Amino acid sequence: MSIVAPTEITQLLSSLNEADRSAAVQLLPLVYDELRSLAGHHLQGERGDHTLQATALVHEAYLRLLNANGQKWKDRAHFYRLASAVMRHILVDYARQRKRLKRGGDLQKLPLDEAVAIFEERATDLVALDEALARLAETDQRLARVVELRFFGGLTVAEAAEALEISDRSVESDWSMAKLWLLRELSRE
């Protein structure tokens, strides 16, 4: 695997801004490993038998990113930040869809009532977190973005600081505040 210069990715994103669809084909191999890593972080807290795999999550997110009407890419950090948010939305949509099912199809042999309770609890937690995060974004957009990058994207403090163009100390402070805010919100539910 060769190391890709961030400027090469930024140049391809700029070409996409100019409606050069061939840039999308060139871009995928350059960003695939990083997107796969993001997907792995997003799926880390999911059930072991989750039917949505990292590869499928990467492909779905990439397609959604490319088909976003009017989306203009600033740079690679912007691209990865949005990719992480899209992956989170895909997982939340997936959880909502699964939650609507009246009877789960859990492959583990458990009594039906126990299997349904476990499934509903996990789906409810993810949906509740997404709703709380949306409320946080209404109050403080930057805190919500820190949560998306750190929790859903698996970025380090330094990586999140770079993506948001703020200091490491600001990310640490925002992360602490956001966790407390979300804990308070989720404990109300």
C-alpha cells in the first residue's frame, strides 16, 4: 500500500466539485482504507452478527457522498468528516428500520422474549443517541461535531482538532462537555 499525499485527495475532490465524475473512480482507491477504518469504528459497538458489514457501509456511504446534490468539498478532512456523519446516519437508519420490525430474526438461539428485548434495547439506544445528538447540534454545533468525529468516527483528539481546525485542548474540553450533556439527556429518556 502506498502513502497518498493529502493534496492528491484534495485535488480529486476539487475535480469532483467541477463535476468531473472520473475523479470519483480515481478517488475511491485513495480513500478506501481510511473509509474502511471509519466504518470499523462505527460498527465497533454493534452486535457481532450485525448484517451490515464494514465494506457495505463504506460503499453505501461513498455512493451517498457522491450523490449529495450541491455538495462542495473543501479538502480531505471535510470529506472524512462528512463520510463519518453519513456512516452514522446509515447505521441510525438501519437501526430505525430494524426497530420497526415486530419480530427480530436474531440468529442466536435465545427465547423470543429475551431476543426481542436485547434487540429493541440496542436499536433504541442508537436512535436515542442520534436524537440527543441532533438536539445538541441545535444548541452547539461544534460539540455535536466533536461527538461525531470522536465517538462515531473514532478519531483521536489530534485528528478531530485538525478536522475542525481547533486546538487539541478545545476538542478535549468540548468532548467532556458533550459527554456530560448527552449523559444528562439520555438519562431523562
